[in-house]
Amino acid sequence: MKSLAAVAALLLVCSSVSSLQAQNSTRITEKIDATVSVRIDRSRHPLLKSAKDQGRVDGGLRMDRMMLLLKPSPQQEQELTSLVTSQQDKQSPNFHQWLTPAQYAARFGPSQADLDQITGWLTQQGFVVGSVAHGKQWIEFSGNASQVEVAFHTEMHHFLVNGEKHIANSTDISIPRALAPVVRGVLSLHDFRTNPLHGRSYEVHRDVLTGKLVPATGSSSNLSTYHTSQHGFHYLAPGDWAKIYNTSPLLQQGINGAGV
């Protein structure tokens, strides 16, 4: 019986390894040829539709810390969706069983052979590869505008958008067709920044009688509109955030995110 159990366990391990190898099989199966490319739709920033084009940028313009986004295979995508669903299901053995970046890379990242080909291609284009995400979801690289234009078949231009000056790729980018099964696109080919989700900020203090946070004397006259029952806004101080996200134990150990 012990022998049969050992054989069964060995078969299970071998099956798991084979499945993992299948998930991370090489997807770049043809020679990387810059003359055979595919366009990545909607890779031009949407705000450029109403922008005023002010001409091409200097080819030597530094473009640092660009991100080449990688994607899972269709099979990995399906399994990832299933995993995420089961992690939220209290009846599932996967409930809240989160993956480390290394585990994610092993199950849903590209193969090392594909990564080597992609980083090799970036280097051939003159870029400097900075780092690869632990989860193998992106590759950081740097270069200049001229290298970007040649590698991704676009032009980098100056634009005026709502009175603000910006730099962005003027057309959708393209990548070698061989890379398409693994590469999703490129981030940071423009300098548009995401607007913060928070609105206006106000000075507040804690009322000694009620213990609640209330507007400080002299705050904006518009602040009274945020006290109506229709809005339901609440004022938060740093201590509130620590309580909400239960970071107090970490802070007490001296772990505050410094250097991370």
C-alpha cells in the first residue's frame, strides 16, 4: 500500500510539473523580423484626438523607465480568471490563498526562453534593460526618442492639450509579429499623468467633546456643503488610515515602507 501511495504521489508531482511546463511553454516560435510587424490598436493616447500637434521631438530626447507589458497565454488567462474567482469563494480551498510574485511568474508568466528573446531584441534596438518584474508581467527599459521611433514604428511629437505641453507617440505603435503572443504593449511613451482620485483637502481637528474630526477655524466656506447627510463624507487623519488598514502592528515594528 505504501508503494502504491508513493507511486501515486510521484505521478501527481510529475503531472503538476508537466502542467507547469505546458503553461510556460515557449510562445515566440518564429524569427524576430522588424519588417514583419503588427499594430497594437489604441496604443495612441486618447487625449491626442483634440490635441494640437507641435512637431517632432529631438531624436536624442531621453526616454527612461519605459515598461514593456507582457501577457499570459489564452490558457494561462483562463486559469488566472478561474483562480481569482476561487480566491474570493469562501467554499474554495483557494480562498484567500494569495500568490507570491514568484508563484505568479511560475504559473502565469512567460517562459525564460521568451524573456531572453524579448530582452535580447530590446538590447539590439539600442535600449538598456533595467529590470524584469518578479511576477514577469513587465520589462523596464530606457533609451531615446529615435530608438523608440525605429523599434515601435511611430513618431514622438510635442502636443498642446488644453493649454498644457505634452510629449507622446503620434500614431499607434507596432511590434514584430513574433513578439505578439507575449507582448501586450508599452507604457510610458507619453508624459500624461493620471489625475488623483481625491478632491480638495481641508484642515481639520478633533473635537474634544465628541471625538470627531471637524473643520478647523477659517477653513473654506465651501466646506459646509460636505456636512450634509446627502454627501456622507468623513474626515480622516493618519491614525484613521492606520486603523482602517491595520498598519499599526507594522508601524510598531518600525516597518513604514521606507526604502521600498
